[in-house]
Amino acid sequence: MRAPRAPLAAVLAALALASPAGAERARAGEPPRAAAGPLAGLFGGPFALTDHHGRPVTERSFAGKHMLVYFGYTNCPDICPADLTAIAAALDDIGALADRLHALFVTVDPARDDAAALRAFAGAIHPALLGLTGTEAQVAAAARAWRVHRRRFRVEGMAEGAYFVDHSPNAYLMGPDGGFVTLLPHGTPPERIAAVLRRRLSDGR
């Protein structure tokens, strides 16, 4: 026998409380805000990383603006370059609205992606793209917060010490309060990314 479904309002309230912002409102005695959709509250959270200029950053460093967060690595042969090229084209398309956004590239391969590697890589993609790295523990914590899968693997014939990293190839749009807004999966065309960004950045949500 199928278990009865929870009322929709209760599900939305639970999702809202699952987010860091929702938990903070609950501690302050404020009522939870309704979640924007079934994925709200599932992605994002506190992190402590280092940007590609060598500066320590946390999620609070980017508060007040939307964040477009993409996880990948500089040695990625195809998926990351394709997605980041689409993001770069979208940023160019929306023009001055891009100033309301932090575009972040978080490495899933901190063993190879130090600040210098990320600085060169991000600079070749788009001047607004900021690379983030950290210790293995710091990157693992950020990946867990965004529910990003990552796994090293090798294929036959690779040089000694070489490897690829299988990872979740999604971009996450977060609101100015750090709350999840929407997910842009691998292969989203630049015109679709631009349309989403233009709508969200224009109304501030």
C-alpha cells in the first residue's frame, strides 16, 4: 500500500528550512518562505575556498549578487570547455546585467588546479569568470553542498599519474541571499542561459 503524500505546503516548508537561509530564519523565529520549486534548498551552502588571485573567500564574499556556480577542472577535455564557452557567450549577451552576477568556476581537481592554473584557465574563458580552489577537504565540502559527484578515473594508455575526473556538469544559479534559484544542466545553449540570467537579474530574484 502506498504511503499517503505529505501536504504540498508542508513539503515546501521543509524544503525552505533545508536551506541555510531558511534555517537562519527559523532560528530567528521568522516563518519559512515557500520554496521556489522542488529543488529549492537542495543545493548550496557555506564554503571556504581560495580564489584564483590567492584570496580566501567564503559564500559571504559573494553576498548581495547572484552567483552562477560551475564545477569542473582545467584538464577537462570537452564537457567543461563546452559549458563554460556557452556561459561566456551568455555573459557577453546580457551586457551590463552581468555586473549583477558573480560567475564562479569551482575546481573538482584541487590536486592539479592551484590558483595559477585556475587564473590562466578562467582568463582564457571570460574576464568575469573567477576560479576557486582549496584543499581536498575544502573542495569536498563545497561539492557536497552542491551535490556534485566527482570521481577520478584512468583509461588504458594514459601516462603515469594522469587521470580524468568524472563530475556533475551543471551550473547552479544562486540568488543574492545564497539561496538556490535554478539549475542549468550540461549542454544548455548560450541563448537559453542568457534568457534565464536576463530574467532573473532584471527582477533581482
